[in-house]
Amino acid sequence: MGNPWIDLPSLGDDRGQLCVTEVDAHAPFDIKRVYWLYETEPNVTRGLHAHKELQQLAIAVSGSCKMLLDDGESRTPYVLDSPHRALYIGPGMWREMSDFSADCVLMVIASEVYDETDYIRDYDEFKKSAIPAR
Ligand code: TYD
């Protein structure tokens, strides 16, 4: 698994902070959808799926959470706790999000609109699938 982190420019000044993600400059795909997870209950694990084609960037714009990425061969835990750092999640990557802080807002920027047929929600099916992690 390569380095999935993308540093985003923090354009802060003495008034406060501003961070941006823009196609070509930071997001390695055309952005078609943005969604965010918030008020996640304690001790909840979310995600538990992979995608066949979808590419995503995950950014903890507030608070923190953990993201476990599994490319079918190894499982790597990451901590998302910075609004100016994005975690790239390519196709063929099983993900599990946990340990959400009460104030966590996890923003996800995606390359496609929502499509349930792009999901693999069964771990055994994911392990058997031949989707190469990117
Ligand atoms: P789900 O995939 O279960 O969330 P998580 O991966 O965080 O556990 O999504 C929750 C619900 O929201 C589910 O009914 C699908 C729906 N949904 C959309 O309609 N559009 C979207 O863009 C997303 C991400 C989910």
C-alpha cells in the first residue's frame, strides 16, 4: 500500500484558517459528490465495505477518527485528525471507520454519484474479488 496521504494547503492568516481541495491540484479525480458523517455514536464501526470503481478522499474537518484500510493483503490503520490532510481511498480497498470523537465530522469527497452496485459489502466476497487496489 503506497502513501495515501495528501497534504492540503492551509491558507490561514490572523483571521483564521481556510483549507481547499481542488480537482487536479489535490484531488486525483473529478469530484462528483461530497458527503459527511457526523454525530456518530460511541463504539460504532462504519464503512465495512469496498468499492469496485469509486475513488474518495476522506478528511476529518473536525475531531478525529480511525480508518482501517485493507487492500486484500495487508490491513493498515490510519488516524484522521487534521482538516488539512486528506486520506486517498482508491477502488478495491476495504475500509472500516471507528473511534469517532464526539465532535468528529468526516467529510468524504467522491469521484462518482452514489451507486449501490459499486459496493462490495461482504468481506469474503471482497477477499475473493480480483479488483486490484489502486
Ligand atoms: P452507509 O454506506 O451505510 O454508510 P457508512 O459507510 O458510513 O456506514 O450509508 C448510510 C445510508 O446512506 C445508506 O442507506 C446509503 C445512503 N447513502 C446515500 O444515499 N448516498 C450516499 O452518498 C451515501 C454515502 C450513503
